Amino acid sequence: AEFVNPFLSSFINVLQTMAQMEIKPGKPSLKKDAIAHGDVSGLIGMVGPTAKGSFAISFNKELALNVFRLMVGEEVEEISDDITDMVGEITNMVAGGAKRQLGEKGFEFSMATPIVVSGPSHTITHQVDGAKVLMPFTSEHGSAFIEICFNQ
């Protein structure tokens, strides 16, 4: 929870700030496979002196298109380069916010550049061995899932 909560609060904060969107966390579970629960996902690796991990946000298509519309003011019909750029940007902002919160608790780590993957049933491969925590989020504009995996 100490590692996970900063990512969750940062995600809620980024969507509220950037898209004036309320999103509600659901019940966390352990994820057993690599199949993403959304249509477009941003994945970022993190390495620190004591921990190594990765973090992903998967958006369903409906939510991705709505966040884009609310942030940019343009309607788009499909997941395009603009959408994947936005997901990469949001992934970066959420990880940055979590990094700041974790830094205040004495956890330091560096972040890689986010990778964005899209398409039905795409996979997310975490480069670390550890439990994968899956956190669902819902809003009136669609759903998203956060996956967090640390090696300890």
C-alpha cells in the first residue's frame, strides 16, 4: 500500500487537473497474466537503490477518447498517434507525481521513458518478478486500470 497509494492518488489528481474528470478507484486484486484490461496502455519502468518496478495505466477506448476531448477540445473517433501521445504524457505525469510523494517518504528511484501499446488484447510485460497489483477505476466517461509491480 505504501508504494501503490501514491500512484493511485496521482492518477486521480492528474485526471482531475488535466481533464476536470472524476474517477473512482475500485477494489484491488492480484493480476496473474499479461493481457491488458484496456485498449491503450502506458508503461514506465522505475529503478532505485532498493527497489525496481514498473507501473502501467490502461485506458479503455471510451475513456481515452473522452480524456483527449476534455484535455484538447477535439473529438476523435479512434485511438490515433494523438491518443497514444496523450497516454504516454499522462503515464509520465502520474509516475512523476508518485515519485514526488515517495521521495518525501525516503524512497528514491529513476524513471524510464514511457512505452505506449495499443490494440485489443495487447499485453503488458513488467520487467520485474513480483506481485502485480491491479487497480480498476471507473468514471462516467469509461474505465481505466493501473498495474503496479515491484521486486520486493
